[in-house]
Amino acid sequence: MGLDGHGEVDLGVDVVARTDAVPAVRHLLACWLRDLQADRRLIDDMVLVVTELVTNAIEASTEDGSRVGVSAAAADHTIEIEVTDDGGGFELGPAVGLPGPRSSRGRGLGIVNALCDHVEVRRDRGRTVVRACRRAG
């Protein structure tokens, strides 16, 4: 259900903004996508997307005990992932470029943009919300 264009299937989790939450979220999303019978490439790509978005959200979180929300929905042949945090937010320009070859950071949103059909950033009730969508198949 969901990926076949019939109905909608949702996943939601709220984690403490710590790096050890990333593998758990990654695993949860992969299992959810397998249950939807998504193909291996879609699973791998969306797991990478959620890894980058959750890592960014954790790094942007400003206080100990901050929470990062992760939700995913499957409907009408589309996977949508939304990650929220209490960071200050940012503008997503029309083209997210890659950093210089010697930089060890700054590739996450470029990767997300490359793997998704649509990415948007907005502020909602004092939280940053990043939404990434990808057509399945």
C-alpha cells in the first residue's frame, strides 16, 4: 500500500538530537520501505537521504535534550521524508553546490538534492523543516 498508488502509509519517530540516533532512524526507515516492497535502489537512496537530513538536524540543534522529528509518507508512488529540528534554519538556494575538494563537510544537501525530485526548507513554529520527495519507480 502507498507505493502502488493506493492509500497512504506513514512512519514517524522523534529522537534526542544525538549522533547515536542516526543508525536507529536509518534502520527504521529501511525496514519501513522494505515492508512497502520498495526496490533496493530506492531503499538505499532514501536511507542515505534520511542519514544526511538527520545528521544536519542534529548538528543544528542548539540545546542538550533537543529533539529531531522524522516522518515519512508513501502515497501515489511517492516517498516523502520530513525532518524537523530547533536550529535556526537556512535558505535552500536554487542550486546547492558542492564544497571545495579539501572540505570535509557540506555535501549533505547536495546529495539529498541529487537523490530527490523535490527538496524544500521552511520554518514552522520556531522549528526548521526539511522535506524531501522522491517518485518510486
